[in-house]
Amino acid sequence: MEQTKKLFSKKPSSYWRNSIEMPSYPALDKNLDTDVLVIGAGIAGITTAYELTKRGRSVVLIEGRELISGTTGYTTSKLTAQHDIIYQGLIERYGEQVAKNYFQANLQAINYVKDTAAEHGIDCEFEEQEAYIYTELDEGVETIEKEVDAYRKLQIDGYLTDSIPLGFPIKAAAVMRQQAQFHPVKYLVGLLKEIELRGGSIYEQTLAVSFDTESRPVVHTENGYTITANNVVSATHFPLQIENEYFSSNMNPKNSYGIAIKSKKPYADGMYISLENPKRSIRSLKKGEDHFVLVGGEAHVTGDGSSVLDRYERIYKFADEQFGVEELYEHWSSHDLLTTDQLPFVGKVSDDAPGIYTATGFGKWGLSNGVAAAVLLADLIDEKENPFADLYKIDREMEEADSTSFGEDSVAEISNETVIKPDDLPNGKGAILEKDGQTMAYYREENGKLHEMSASCTHNGCPVAWNDADHTWDCSCHGSRFTAVGEVAEGPALRALDRE
């Protein structure tokens, strides 16, 4: 596997972003006044901006880095209401009506994407598929059966089976009909064009760093300009500048991984996810006459220090065993926030911040939940009734979900380099080392230049850990990520790692 390790040592890149010519938008260069400001250009933010411009609102959409460069651009791209094992647990914790509402919200989101793509002629490779949760263990059968029983109670179109089209042996699977897969970046690039046609303004490389709420919200950007708005939607992982213990204590950051392969075997229909840990997520990629498959999984707590290279290799091994890897096409990682009760947070942030809304905590199922969130946010801003407002509300009483996975999410050795002093650190590597009683993060560039930084995240002071595949410093508390040289790669941190 040494050759494979070398491939995974290369910088990760997204199949979705690389298979389309990405549009470019300017950075903000003036102060603005608008009706609605949307912060964050993933599926939730872009769909919110699109929906509000469609309703005649004046909208500004900003992104701190490049458009669709966060989780939406690095996804498995399943557009489904089958969110692993969830419905039996929702029934037990919240009752059948809440579980039914959750299904309906996500089913409507699938149809929203389908109808919107058709309306505007967006070729986003939308394709209906059956979705499968499968178990290979005897002890997983009862869990699968209970989930299918929940489908029956909620009138979800699905069934129980003991085989899957992929051909490898399983014990049981829960199947949900009329789900979908698509190309999210092609779809969202189409929405960006529609936003512009309706008078919306779009800016990238425009990082929002703070806001004032004395009268109307005023958002301050890193490049020194302000945007004044009647309403602000923070479609980012953590709401902008809201130090709210409710969010911190009820959301956990996780990373997961995907690889795109050219397979030796033809791919049958369907989208798949395993019940067991480590998770395996599978779907086809349409690419000419060749057979391309997306295989993902290996979710873990962000910044746990485990070897990400080893995780990529385990996914590759699984893909090779099941499909035969003719070519490793691309590989990437994704970062998500999971709420403790498996339901996202969407709505007004707090009564102390009037006009400030957020959508977060999508828990690896942000494509459908993000669309549902966007329509809900637009309705809240329009002061319209929405049947899912209570489902996603931020100040709800939380009933913590139980784990429904089997097997162990094996963690390889810590990815920190085995060195005791900075001089021993190889080129292209990072390590956490002690210096004068302080914990420091060290990175040596390929040209030999050594960088010394604090190992404390600038968001809340939690320790960071080295990610040996993405070459980032990751924080396990709230999911902030920093480049190898300490610059912010992903929030909620807004400031680079401190230097001596």
C-alpha cells in the first residue's frame, strides 16, 4: 500500500469542484446596505439567497473563501431522506409526528431540487435511486428491522431485504424508494446565475468577522467594509460571533472521507451506507463509458489525532475488494457538525440578536436538510407559516440520540510524527511538541522552512492536532481547522494560530 499512501499524501481535491468550471466573483470593495445578507455559500446559503431573490427580496451573498468550498463541495452527494438509522429513534424520543415531519421536510427538499433544476434547465445529473442501509452482522438485523417498521408507521415508501444489487453478502437492509443523487456543484452554480438574474449580489473572499445589532444588524468584514441589513442569515457551521453555550454543548464536529475510483467491475444501481463502523458510503459517479464509484466513510471526531492517511487507505482497501480499483481518481475530506438529537438547528439565533438567523448541525445530511433549512429561513424572514419551524427550532428541548452503529471505529496510531525536537521534523510534516512548558505546533515546508505556532485554537483555546493527509491543524472542540502554516481554513475560528 506504499504507492497508495503516496497518492493520499497529495493535496485532497473535490471531484465535484474539479468536474466543472467554477465561476469567479469579486471580493467586497465597498460598504453595502441590503434587505438580507446571507453569509456562507454552501447549499443552505445559496438556496436561501436564491429563494429570497425569487420572492423579490434584495439579497447579498458572501463567502469567506471560494464559493462552494466548504462541506457542500466535499460531499457524497446523496440527496435523500434516509439519514442512516434515524426514524425509529425519532419516534421513541419525540413521537411519530416529529419523525414524520422530518421525513416530509427532506422529501420536499428532494423534490425542490428536482423541480428547480428542471425549471431552469440545470444539468446537475439528478437521478432517482433507491437508498440502502445494510448490515453484515447478525446483531444488526434487529436494528434494521426496527427501522423498516418505522418506515411502515410513517408511511415511508420502503422495504426490508436480505440482499443488495452490489452483490456482496449482507444480513439485512432497509431500503427507501425514490431517493436521489446529483451533482451539487453543477446545481448550485446554476442557482448562482439565477440569483444574479434576479438582482442579487455575490462576493467571495469576503470573510464576515463581527456584527453590531444596536438597531439594524451591521456585519463587519475582514477587508474593512460593512454590510448593513434588515436580516442576516449565518449559513456557516457556527453562527457568526454568537458565543452560545447551547450550540457548543449540543453540536459535535466530525470529519469523514471520500474517494472517487475508476472501478474494474460495473456498478449496479442504488446508494448505500453500512450500519457498522467504520461506515462505508457508496454511490456511482457518471463519467462517460467508464465505471466510476464514490466510496466514503471513516467518520471520526475532528482533531482526534488519528492518522487520516490510514483512514483513506482503509477506504481504498474496501473499494478494491468490492469493485476492483483500476484508478484512484480523487480523494477528499468533509467536515460536519452533528447535533445531539440528530435534528439540525434552523431559525432565529436568539431574542438578543433580532434579525439574525442561522442554519447548522446538518450531521452529514446537509444536502436535503440544507434545502429544507433555506425554505424555512425564507419563510421566517417573510413571516410566513412553515410546517417545519418547530422541528428545527433552536431552543427546543433536546433528547439525546443513542448510538445505533455496530462494530468499532478503529483508530490507528496518532498521526503526530515521532520526533522529540523541531530539528528532527521531516519536510512536509507537522507535529505537536513541548517548548518551555508550552504546547506548540510545528510544521516544516517541503523547502525546509520551519513554522512554529501555538497549538491552541484561536476560537476558544482548545488544543489542535495534526491531520497527516489534509495537512491541517484540526480542533476537536468546535471543528475549526487551520492550514499547515496556521492560517484559518475553516471556522468558527477567525484568526490564525498565534506565533511566537
